[in-house]
Amino acid sequence: MTLRTLLLIFTGGLVLLLLVVSMSISFSRFHHYLVEELEGRTRDAATAIGLSLSNAVDATDTVAVSSLIDSVFDSGEYLVVEFLDHDGSQVAGRSQALTDLDVPLWFVRAVDLPRPVGTASVMSGWQWLGEVRVVGHPGNAYQDLWRITQWLTLASVAIGVVAILVLYFLLGRLLRPLQALELQARAIGRRDFRMRTHVRSTREVNEVTGAMNQMTDDLEQLFAGQAALIAHLRKLNNEDALTGLASRSAFDQRLAVEAVTEEGRRPGGLILVQITGFADFNQRAGRLEADALLVRLSKDLHEFVDIHAGSFAGRRSGAEFALFIPGGAPADALIWGRELVDALQSICAEFAGEGSDALVEMAVHGGVAGTGEGISVRTLFEYADAALRRAQTEGVPHCELADSGADVHHGAEDWRRLLEHALDREAVWLWEQPVMTAATGSPLYHQVFSRLLIERDWVRGNVFAPLAERFGLIGRLDLMVLQRALQRLREDPTVEIGFSLGASSVVLPGVPERILELAGAAGTDMRRLWIGVPEQALHYHRQEAQTFIRQLRRTGARLLVDRFGVGGIPFSYLKNLSIQALRIDSSFIHGIDRHDENRFYLESVITIAHGRGVKVLAAGVETESEWQVLQSIGIDGATGYHLGRPGPVGDPPTS
């Protein structure tokens, strides 16, 4: 019950009590007045009749006495008018019953007015002839009292209604600041520090409002400071300070997860790029100009990564860079590598000049190596470096492909055709993996993955997902997975499921609208669905993703930011999102028991996220030591081959 309701009941009760007391007093006074008037009129009538019989009328003349009594009685104001002799016998008189009062019988019984009796002696000289007796008729008094009771009741009801309405609106005006404070307190409870209360009221309420606003400002500044610290730590540990590309250690860590680990391994190509002659340019043009060149080169590398879904780049040292492009065949990576070499060579020529006007001779060379079964990160770099050395022997900007014994994969156009064919046949098979809670070891929910039937093999999602992103097919795949996930929720009301959207699904035409349509039709089943939005989607499509998340939250779904840590969005941006969890990218989890910087970064994320009521989950736990470290720093849950391998949901579909 709200304070407004309590005050309304209390004050309304007081008003009602005052009205009842006032009405009772008024009724009692009018009742007393009517009784006195009735008694006085009765006494006056008896006295008047007695005087008339004593002086003007012969009391012994029965006819004259009867005529006098009749004239008085016919006024209707008396029940009894009679003349009694000295023996008490009636000489003349009239009487009537108390009927036809035009007043409810219950009111007559409740009020019960008296029937006053008036008497007067009749004398003839000194001789006492008898007594006149008059009984008053309370009918008119009942009618007057009933009429005044009705008016008092109506007036009291009207006054009461008006008083309560005025009180209702007055309390609403006075308590508006408290309502605003209540909303602000709820927002703080949700760790949302954006709301302020600006409604002015009484001095005491204004003091409370000011204190709440000050506390909210302090909490927001504290959160902003912590978020800035996390962003700084992430840049310090994972980004090159000059170019903003991944640092050497961060690149190697992520490459190990994407290309080597059992759970995250996917086909792709590693490209090593080196600028020959950069050291001479640095000496002749100066450090500032050399840094400007590196920044310009890194800008093109960032744009290259943006174009190729799932790829990432890093700076090795000096003017040496590395890129990993998931999906496709090594031959495709060679084509993209040569395009990149040409683009970077143009930038170098712009800075150093060409021909006889060149300050120094700079040439861009590249080496490409494909991933494969049993190829370690070190070996992959050795193959790419060998290809780079061959390209450098050409004497011109060039890119070479290493003979690394990599797995033979389809080319890009072959993958497009195969993916479209699989999606047209809806050859999608769901697998699921438990997300285990750190506190109890029980599943928090089950993460679902998709496998596509491609040339009679059910291919894992991490193989074809980057290609589906690149070809704009990820939206169709996400819709199929969502439909099957919702069907599983309908069939099993005890299970909770999670699935992750593609980074571009939030902006592909018609895909967000169809997702919201399916979610709306699912009803309460959405409360058992966790939907992951990749951090890359928030980075590249910030406004669209924020709107989409807000709309999804209204359907009852629980939302998390997936692959957190690799998208590069400011941590403070998350305060504007209605999310329930973060899932840390597996590149931060791999070998966390040996990387103190990743452990410290993750501890900071967990502290701030828990302070905002957001869970923190991890992906890619493959060893017991990793799991123990995560538990010790307060992780809420995790997935990984160490905790539970993926398993099929039912039998494979037939197409």
C-alpha cells in the first residue's frame, strides 16, 4: 500500500468522522428544538382551551364544548383533545391514531419522538368543573426531522466527496517528489545512475531530494572512474599504444584460441605484413613522421578487419603486422593479402615519395599461411614468416602463400554456394552445451549452437559463421536457430536456453523485426531464453543494437553481451543497456592461470559488473586450473570443454 493511499485513508477517515459528528450534533439540536416546540404547542393549546371553557364558553353546555374541541382538533396537530369532568369521565373529546406520517417506519422507530401531554383546569368562579387534556401530534415534527436529515446527509456526502477529491489531488501534488524519489531509488537498485529528481516541495523533502541526487552523482562518478580504469587496463594489456591494434601478446593469445584450441579452432589464414625500409625512413624523416605513417597504416588495417567478419589484427614490432582471417581457403587469404599489400604500399609511397624524389625506398611484403590440424601458433608463424621472406626476395611489393600443409577448404565462392544451399534446405541441427554456475556446479542454462549439413558433413558453426557474416547470410541462420530454440522451450517447460546472434543480424533488413515478431509470439517462454549480442555489434552498430536490445528486453528475454573484451566498446557504455550478463571472450580465458594481467582485468570487470547487478560468464574453459582461477575471482558461470562438451538436441533433421 502506498503512502498516498494510507494518508488518503487516514485523512479521509478523519473528514468522514468530522462530518458524522457534525451531522449528529446538528440532528440532535434540531431534534431537541422540535421536541420543545411540540411540547410548547401542546401546553399552549391545553391552556387556550381551558381558558375558553372557563370564560367564553359555558363548560356545562356539552354542545358548545364539543364545538370548541372540534375546531381545535381539526387542525391536525393533536392526537387527543378532551374535556374530563371532576370524576375523570370524558364530557367531550376527539382522538386519532398516529398513522400516515409520510416518513419511513424505520426512521420513526429510530427517532421515536415523544407525544407531549398538556393539561389545563376549567373553573367557573371558584368552582372546579374539570380538566382539559391535549396530546400533541408529532407528525409534522417527524416530517421536518426527516427532511432535515436528508439535507444533512446529502450535504455531508457532497462535502465529503469534494474534500476527498481535493485531498487526493493535494496529496498527489505534495507527494510527487516522493514518487520521483521512489523511481530514482528503483533506478539505483538496478544500478542505473542516470535519473535525477528535480521536483520541488517542502523543505524536508527538498533536503532528501538533494541528498539522493548527490548520492547518485557520486555513484555515477565512481562507476565512470571504474569503467575508465577497465578501459585503460584493456588498452594497456591488449592494445598497441600507438596504433590501437592488438598487442603482440594479445594477438597471440587470441590466435591460439581461434586457430589451435580444440573448442575454438576454425579454418583461416594468418597474414604477416612487414614494411622493408621503415627503419631508414624513421632515421631520415624523424620519429613523429614515422609514427604518423604507422597510424595511417593501422587505419587501413582497421578498415580491412571491419570488412572481413571475425578477423583481427595486431602489431608485432616496428612496422611488422599480423592479421588472422577466419573462413575460406588459404588461396582466398592470399588474394586478400595481396590487396592489402597494394593498399599499404600506396600509403608508404605517399609518405616517402616515389622514384628519384623518394626520401627512402620502402616496400610492403606479406606472407600467408593457412591453419590446419596439429599446427601450433608457433609453427603457423614460422610458415607465414617463410612465405614473407620469399616475398621479400622478389624485390618488389609482393605477397606469398606458404606451403604449410594446411587443411584444404572450399574457396569463398564455393562457401557462398554451399551455405545458401544448406539454408535453402533448412539443414540446421542444434547442439547444446551447458553453462555451469560457479557456486553450485549446476547448469545456469544451455547454450545452443548450429551445425549445417554441407556435402554430407555436419559442419560446426565456428567454421562457417564468419563466412555467413561476410556473405550476409547470418540473419537467415539466426532466425532458423531462434525458431528451433523457441520450439524446444515450448516442448520442455523446464529447460532454459541461450543462443548468440551474429554481429550483423541487428542491422540486416527485416531480421530484427522478424526476431521481435517471433519473440512476441513466444509469450512467457521468452523468460527462459538468454540472447547474446556480440560486442562487435555494439561497436559497429551502436544505435541500432541499443534500440534492438531495449525492444528485446520488453519481450521478457534475458540479454547478455557476448564475446566481451574484443569489440572495443567503452565499458561505461554498458550502463545504457538493459542487460543481465557479460560473457568474456575465450581469448581472455585461455591460459588465465598463467596471465596475471588478464586475471586482474577480469577481476575488475567482475567487481564493476556485480556492482551493477550484472552476471559475468566466461567462455572457453578447457582446464581445471583455468576453472579454479575463475571461481576464485568471482565468476558467475562458464562454458568450455572442461565443464561439458556440446551434445546434439535430438536426431539430425532430414532434408
